[in-house]
Amino acid sequence: MVRFWSYCFLPFAAFFFAAVRAQPDTDSECELAKAEILKTWSLKELRDATARSRAARSTADSADVNCPSECGWCDFIAEWGQVEVTSDIPYGKAFNQELDEEEVLYMDQYLVHQGQNGFKYKPVMIVIHGGAFLKSSTKTSNWAPTVSKYFAMYGFHVVSLEYRRYGEYCRNWGTSGCPEIMYGAPVHDAMAAVRYLVKNNASLAIDTSKIALFGCSAGGLTLTHLMMMNYGEGDSGNPGYPSAVHAGISLSGGYWKSTMWKYRKTAVGSIPPYMAIHNTGDWIVSYDKAESAIELAQELEASNYLLSLSGNGHCPNVIIPGSDDYEFDKVVGAVCTKLWPFYKTLANATDTMLSMLFRQYPGFQEVRLIPGRNVAFADYQNEYQAGMAMQGLQGFEMTPEVRLSLTYARK
């Protein structure tokens, strides 16, 4: 051992009746009313509209996820037209069982080059589109580009993923490999995307200890399964790099407990912070699917929050100021309150905070903070795994003034 010293309840066939037959072929009909107005607003108008939306409804019942003033990503830093989009960046490749050939996987990048004051590296937001796992729904459908630009305007380094979709192939639940490939392939592809970002973190200027996921419908289901199920690493690309994420927000997602329940995680502390946002009357993905995910998160003692909305629509418009369902301060608040603590000094940190930082590297066992000494020990299974973590985290900025200093301390 090496240590560091550091200063559905529905059956599968019923699911497809609801998700494939009832859901639109693309995610373009998700509720993004008023999105067009974002393109015309100045930075001041964006901030003023957000302030009005925040003031228009009470947040007393969710103070734990209100965006804290010290967080670097609670306010706009750019307008719509300042977001630079780079399309079709290959991040991996994987065998497509339906096509019987290898498929190249692509992501789109959304970025503004300025950052929030005091932060050298950007946090990462991975956006996963929905659409019932149908090929007709893509990363260029209406929902994903709008949401991706919106997060970029807040200062995130955003990538929007394309992934293997088996909605049509698995329409007959008896098809070979289904439902495992329908749920598992998108998870494996998303994990490859995380590894791609970690592999290229220096050139991208991103903070790989702050990788979050945001997805709607099938995208919310995918990120929920990535965080809560054991599907293995897959073979979609970039082996040898960590695929850990540090927060996830599922919009109108969740999972079908009876379908893939046998793959669920069972270890306490194995699920990152998780937030579910769901209309109680959602007629496409019912509210109990979000409840199932929250139930497992609670069982494994993960930080979790269920934001229940009273509407009937699918993928409610929680991001656009002026929308009746505006809740974006809670979305970024959930991310910031879970990820922000890593910027504090070790003296203000907790074992849980540091565990999430070191857990992104394979072989992690535990971390122990020495009270009052600004020192912690992080244990790994072997020297190779410890070396990977040491290389990745050496000099990590806890604050602009404080960096991690790592060295071996063998037992």
C-alpha cells in the first residue's frame, strides 16, 4: 500500500412504450421557451434578468443549494455571441453493435476565453442530450446547444457529447445485448469523454477535480447510470486515465429500478453528489424514476437533492431567466457547494472533500486528514497508481495562493 503525505419500476417493454413511442424523435420539444432572447441580451441585461428571476420566488426551502457568493461560477461572464464553438472533436471510438462496425465518437466544445476572477482553470460541464436513445436526436438538436452555451456564459468549459444510441435497435426488448447496451454504451462513451478531458487537461486549461455532468431525459438517465451503476470502464477510448466525475444534475432523468437494478453500486460513498430536477407530472419519464435515483443516493450516503417542480412537461426550462420554472441558481449552486470546497485550504477541508479529489485516480483507498496540521494521507493500492495520482495532483491549486505538495510515505 502506498500513501501520500499532503500540506423503474416499469419493465423494459413498458419503458419503450413510454420513451420511444411517446417521446419526440428529438429533444427539440423540451421546454426551452424564451431561449431566443438570450441571443439579444447584453451582459447587463442577462444579469438583471437573472436577479429579477431570483427575487421573484422564495429560496428559503433550498438554502443548501443557493449559489454562494464566493463561488466563481454564479454569474454571467459573457454574452451569447462571445461563446466560441468547436464542433466534432473526436474523443474516442467504439464498436457499434447495430452497424457492426467501429464508430468514431465526437464532442462539441463551448468556451469563452476569459475566466472568472481569481481562477486559473475552468471547471468542466459535460452536457448529455436526450431523445429516447434514438439516432434522430443529436448533440446539435435544440436543447443541447442552448444549454451548453448557457453554461459557457457562466465560465464553465463545456463539452456536449454524441454517444452510441440504440433506441431503435433495442425497440424489441429481446434483441441480443439489450437492454444492457442501450444503457451501458452511452455510459462507456461518456466515461471515455471524461478520460479524454483528463488526458488533455494541460492544453485545455481545465480543472480535472471539478468535472460535472448535466443531462436531460435520456441524457439524465445516462449520467445517473454512470454515477450509480457498475458497468465497468468500457473500451470507448483513452485507457489508463481516470473517468471519475464529481457532481451530476439529472433533468427529467433517473432510472428504472427493475431493469438494471442488479448493476447498482453497493458501497457507501461510491456515488458523487447528485441532484435530480423533475416535474411531478412528467408524462414521458415519470417522477418516480427520479425518486428511485435519490433513494439509492441516500442509501449509499451520497450528497443528494431532489428539486420537485409542479408541472407536467418534460425537461422543464430551469435555465432561462423569466421562465416560470427558472431554477438555474440552484443548479450552479448545487455544483458550487459540492465542488467549491476544494478551493479551501486543507485546514478548512474535510476527509470527504479530499476523498473526492483523490478518488478520481484508480487504486484510491482512503484519505485521512490530520486535524490542525494542514496535512493529509491518501492511500493507494500500489506505487504505479499512487504515481499517477501524484503526477496529476502535484501543485494543484487549493486557492490561488495555496498549492498541494505531495510526496511518498510508505507504510
